[in-house]
Amino acid sequence: MNHVAGAAHPRSNAYPRPHIAALLAGLLSLILYLITMNLTFGFVDKGEMAAAAATLGLPHPTGYPTIILLGKLFTTILPVREILALNILAALLTAAGVAGLSLLFSYLLQRLNNVEEFTTEGREPTNTYAALAALFTGFTATWWGQGNGFEAYSLFAALLPVVTLLFLRYVDQQADGAPHVGFGRSGAWFAGLLGLAFTAHLMMVLLAPAFLFWYFYRLGFNRRAFLRLLFLAPFFLLGLLPYFYLMIASDGTPAVSMGTVNTLGRLADYITGAQFQGYMLSGPKVFAAQSSFFFGKLPSELGYIGLIVLLLGVITLFRRSWPLAVVALLAIAAGVMYAGQFAIKEIEPFYLTAIFGMGICVAAGMLWLRRTLGRTATLAVAGTMVVAACAMNFGWSNERGNTLAEDYSQNVLETLPRNAFLLSTRWDYLVSPSYYLQEVQGVRPDVVVLNPNLLRSATYLEYFQQRRPDLARPALQEIQEYLRLGERAGRVDKLSYQEAMQAQRAFYRMVNAIVDGAIRRRPVCVTLEVDSLIAPRRQRVPYYLAFVLRSDTAYLPQRAIRYNFRPWRGRVDADVMNIHEMYTVSALYRANYEAVHGRRNLAEDYINYALTFDPNIREQDVPPLPLTNREGVLRVIRSYRELRNKVANGGGR
């Protein structure tokens, strides 16, 4: 393999050194990330993650202890609102990942280069090429999206290139004649940071095929190579130590928690995300849908021209160093295969590893451009790629105007009756945001919000009994019965049909016992989607954005209200459309309720108010979306069209 390590060549200060080029790339990306950064929390897990960091809580599996601890540090030292401090941390970490990409690409380009490409004019600008390739990768929507709001993936983006660079340097050192097999500084840094990267996100395991291939290719498949791995193991285990934070946090019954983690077995289940395994390996239909989404938007995500350079880079890698080509392609394949099997709508972050591998190919493509087009033209093409990627991905990545999750969850909480107990499975839009609003901002602390599906987990039930003994105590007998029959109810595929039915019935008896006990002392409310088997004998009376459970049909008045609602202009996806629809549907339910009770004018007012949430999106403006989300968005658009037509024809009166 040709590389320039140790080769004599003229030195020149005409081009930036690797660290300077990396710093510039990181700063430029940071500026853009800060410009497009959300000023509050977004959808899905962002509210819960922010609340866990601000209060040192225990977020959903796999726990992400390192980012939680870093987040707490930032909320302590930055004199700004907690969520703003956390979002700044996400931008910094994602930009640090771009700087790490620049250093990694510089290392790889020097390896791919050969001596003949060093001229009397000085060093070829490989560091500049590397920085431009890193910026280009950082401006893809997949990478950029981790820098605009606090989540686990920003730390993963920061560590991914750094761990890879340390790995390559360690293997090169060993292959170039390390004096002995044993403990060494380079191995300790690599293995320790690799372990720490696993505490950022388990997606780090996706690099295992690429790393193992390179490791045994360079060092040989022999006894000494395996012995070296044994000397790395202690440092890798040291890097995993932050995971024990999960047990420490759980011991204090934190306000934000997904369950009690008080044994090593429970810790292992938590770290491996055992309760989410049903979403993984979801079959060929899910893989086809997710892959169609990813590859469908890939040309525009790469600014189109970047796709050409990527393909040229693959050719260059195979010509100059086929093993490095295999490494890059293994990273891409692992990312695509893993994300494609994951049946969730927020799938973009899970393609980070694939984008990382593509970034390596793009960096290699720079060398092809240099040899074919010359220095000036190559820099011009690379600059154009960066600008094109930025322009193509800016609209999708700009979270500056996204206040929908905060507004909706706050509107729900502030319109609930005093001391209400709210059951909702709207994790993405209400339950997760409520953690932050209630535990960090102190919004409606009198309200208890519960996702009843969490009660399917024995570890969460234990936490629930400790955290909310007043709600759990009246249902103690039913809880114990459910634990006997349904401790594995969340994994009904492991149960026989009869066992699954028994567990389901025990689950609903338990939840209904909790509801019946609560309703004697406080108002109990549900959101629309909550299973009708929960409190089946209660009337569900539409009340603002929820339903109050009642035992009678007496009229429940509701004052006129205009919600704090700020549309996210220019964004079209399932989350945005679902928020719009939830406001509309709530108003329509109230309109029907008023009409049934003879208040026709009020009913008409609610119908008209429902129409104000119409996002006025055209079907042709809906972009590719994961899974069946595009079909869902189209359904909402058509339902608004039907509602407008019905009102125009007098059918809404």
C-alpha cells in the first residue's frame, strides 16, 4: 500500500496544517448549526432527553449516560435557559464531529497520496480537501440534523470520526513494527474512547465489521493479533464506566425515569434496549420502505454533484487501496442494513454511519478530481459541493421556527383541570415534552401525565409504585396479579396465545384499577388515541385538547380559548401534520359536543376555529418520508380538503 508516512518532501506553509483546517471546518459548521438551531425542544425524545439532562434523570434505553452528564454540566455553566444550553451543546458536539472528520480525512488522503504528487511548489492541499470533504459531510441533512437540538446522536457524531482516526493510527503503529505486544498509549486512547462511544450510542457497533477487517488485514490473522485485543479490553471496559450512572440515578427515584435499574441484569437489559427489540429486524417491507426513503433523498442530500464525486471516490479507493475501499463500503452497508430494519419514523440519525462511510468516499474522490482537473478546478468543485449541500439541506435542517411540540404540550397542560391525571400515549408530542415543561420549567406541577403503555414493563411498574404511591396503592392487588402473569407482556411473541390473552386482560384490569382509584380524588383525562378498553364505562367528554372521564352525561362548560400556536413555516412532515390535525380534531369533537347539547352557534365557532389549523399544503409539496409517513401526510391534506368542502356546502352547520 502506498502512503507518505515518513517520506521526505518539501515543506510549505501555503496550505493549512491538519489541525488548523479541522478547526476552520468545525467553526464554519458550528456557525451554521447555531443559526439553524432550535430554541426549544423538538419532537419525539427531545423533551424527555432534555429533562433527564437538566435534572440528572434516567432517559429511555439505552440510557446515554455520557451525554446526560455533559448536558447537566452545560446547564450548570451556561447562564441561559436549560434547553438552550443543551441545544448549544448539541451544536458544539456535532461541529466537533466535523472537525474530527477533517482530521480523519486528512490522514486518509495522505495515505492514499503518493510521493510523485509532492512537487517543488510544496505540499498538495490535502488538508484543504479534507476540510472541504468534512464540511460537505457535515452539511448533509443527516449529519446537520444532529446539531439543531439536544439528543444522544450529537455525541455519537463527535466520537465517530475520532475513534476511527485513533483506531487507524493504533493499527498503523502496530503494523509498522511496534516493539512488543502489550499496553501502549495509542491503544489505551483508542480502546477507552471506543468504550465511551458505546455509552453515547450502541450504533458504534456498526463499525465492527470495518474495524475487524482492517485490523486483521493489517496485522494478520494470528496469535499476536488476538493477544493485542486482550490488552485493549481493560481500557475498553473503563470507557463503559458511565453506564453505572444509570444505576446511581435510578437509586434516587428521579422525576424523569423509564424504570428502576437496580440489578446488573436490569442494567444489561436497559443498555441493550431490550424493550425496543420489537422495532428491530422488522422484515423486508420495513427495509424496503426505509431504504427507499434514504436513497430517494440521497441525491439531493449530497447536492447532486456530491453523488458523482462519491462514486469517483469509490473507484479511487479501489485503485489506490482496495482494503480502505472495503472499510468505507462496510461502514455504508452496516448503516444501511441496520437503519433499514428499524421500524421507526425518526430514522435519519440511524443512517449516520452510512453517511460517514460516504464521506470517506467523497474525500477520496477529491484526489481523482485533483489528478484529472488540476488544483484550482478541484477546489472550485469542492467549494461548489459544499455550497450545494448547504443550499439543498438548509430548509429541511432549519429548526429555528419549530415551537410546535412546546406549544402543543403547554396548551394541553394549561387547559387541564386542577390536579388532573392525564393518560396519553402521544409520546412524541405530549408525554416527552411534558417531562421538560413540568420538571424543568415548573409548568402545571399539579398534573400527573402517564403513558399507560409504560406500565407494561415490570421495571417501570416498580418505579411507578415508588414515584406515585397514591395512584398505585388502590391497584396494588391488580399490579401484583399483572406482574405474575404479564412481566413479559411487552414481548407477547414469546408467550403462548393463552398466556398473551391472560396478560392483556390483567394489564387492562390493572390500568382500570389505577384509573378508578384516581377518579375518586382528582379529575382523570385521556387524549383521543387512548385505548377504549381503558375506563370503558366512563363518558369521554371533549375538553380543550383532551377528554375528561365522566360517569354522567351532564353538560361540561368550556370557556372560549385561542391556543398559543405558531406554525412551522415551510416544513412538511408527519410530525408537523399530526400537530395540526390534533388541534383540528379536538375542536371538531368539541363542536359536535356543543351541537348535541343544542349550542349550535358555539358548534359553528369551533368548526371555524378548527379550519384555522389547516396548513394549506399541496400534495405535490410532500417530500419523501420514512415508512408510511408520506401516506399519512397525504391523508391529512385530503381530510382538510374534505372538511373545507363540507363547511363550504353547509355540512358543518
